[in-house]
Amino acid sequence: MSSNAIGVDIGGTKVAAGLVDAQGRVLSRAEFPMYVSGSAQQAMDCVHSAIRAVMNGLPDDVSTIGVASPGPLALPEGVVVYSPNLPCWHNFRLGDAIRAEYKITTIIDNDANAAGLAEALWGAGAGYDSIFCATIGTGIGTAIVLNKKLYYGHTAIGPEGGHMTIDINAPCHCECGKRGCLEGMASGPSMARRARERIEATKNHNAALWGTDLAEINPRTIAAAWRAGDPIATDILRETADLYAVWLGNVIDLIEPAAIVIGGGLSGLFSEWFDYISKKLPSCSIVPGAGQIPLLRAKFGADAGIVGAAALCHRRSPGTSAVRDTQ
């Protein structure tokens, strides 16, 4: 098998593909809009466009495609059960569709697992025997990597750490339906919602920072207002960092990872709060030294999906065990 692999990153607005070498370097890439409001085949055509753009002119010895897709997925078959970001695919056999077209080995996994594996093999977590990886943005995805192996749980649906309950008495603001889950309280849209509620309740805010249309508030708005010294933005970010500290304290109590890697669109903003979170961890965990577990910003950024999808190709053929080999 070639040391290079094709990684495909499927999202709700775009699909990207790239040729990735055995060190996790992206050698070439292509990106196309993802059409998700039509038929299943129309969305699949977008995926084919990205793959073909990368495959064009490649040598025949590239024999593996890895695909990172929003979940939940049925593994190892690679069936997209349902995803809010991909409404066109219900019980869609994504793995079969790609294998049938290109006649080469295809490995499918959810995007958070793929990103976590890339960080464990080649990224911020490469020097550690176990990592917990969180992807924070519109949603909160998680991966557990133990000795360079992804942990999936009994039926391979987990780990959905972003839906761990933090406050059982909180209103339900997440599509998962659980009360007080982390994604419903601390994801990007949740931060924006809390900022709007705070501003509407106080009727006292800096319109020059927040704008006149509160519906337009997003994490970038909050970050800019915080850097300008706005007290509402500061409170929102501090409260969110406190939620992450409680959450990560629970994670540490459960699996005690050697390092915690944070990626996703909000990783840059919250990397500025890592010291604050680390100082809170001893009060949120019973593990001695919880505050010394490194909080690391993910390495791959916008390429996390492509590199993560290619990383799937560096594990053995997927089986049905709870911990799957990556080498």
C-alpha cells in the first residue's frame, strides 16, 4: 500500500479532499460546495467532485480513501444514520457509494474521531500515550485515543462527550434533547444565545461593540467585545470557561488522559483561557495533578478533517471491537 492516502472531509457547507503523506502533510487539496438540500445523489456528486479533483493525475498505488463525516454513523460499514448537517442522507451507505465508484479500500469515521486520531498520530498529542480531543465550534465533538487507538464504545456510537450533562436543571437548548448538556450550554451558538439573553435582560450594552441587530451576535462578536473590555462578553466567556472546567474535570475523573487537545473553530479563542481552566481543574476533579494535565491547541486547524480522514487509513482494517487499531 502507498504511504499516501486520500482524506475526504464532508461538512454541511463544503467537502474538501486532499492527498496526505505518512507524516500527516497535505500534498494537494481541493474543495467544493456541499449541496445538502437536494437528493442524496446530488450531495454524493459533490463528494465525487472533490475526490476526483485530487485523484486526477495520481499514481495508481494510492489505494486507500479515508472519509470524515458528521455522525452518527453505523461503523464499520460507513452508513450515515442521520446528521442535522446532512439532511439529505438518512441511513445512507456512504462507504458503499465510494467503494463502488473507485474500487479501492474506503474507511469511514465521524469527523471528531478522525480529527482526534490525526492529533494523536501527528499533531499536538503525538507525544502522549492517551489523549482526550475536543472539537469546539457550532457543536462539540470528542475523541478518546488510547495508545494510538480510537476508543468507540460497545456499539461504536461513542464517544459523544459533547452531550455530557453539566446542569440537569438547565433548559434544553440542544437538538439531542438532553437537559444541560455541554453542547447546549457552551458551543458557539449557545454562547451567542446567552449573550443575547444577557443583553436583552439588562438593556444596557455597548451598541458599538454588539451591533444593533442582536440576532447577528456570534462568537466572533463576543470575542471582539471581550478584547475591548466589555463586561458582558467577559462574563459570557468566563462562564463558558467554567463549564469547560467542570466538564473536563469529569473527563479527567473518568479516563485521566495524559493530555487534552482542543480543536475546532473556537480553539483559538479558548486557548487564551487555558490557564484559567487549568487553575479551576483541581476543584473540578478528584485526580491529583488534574491541573497539570496539558491543555493543548490542536495542530491541524482547517485541515483537521482532511488529515484526520487520511489518518484513518493508517490503522488496520476496522472491525467491531471497542478499541480499534490505528497502525
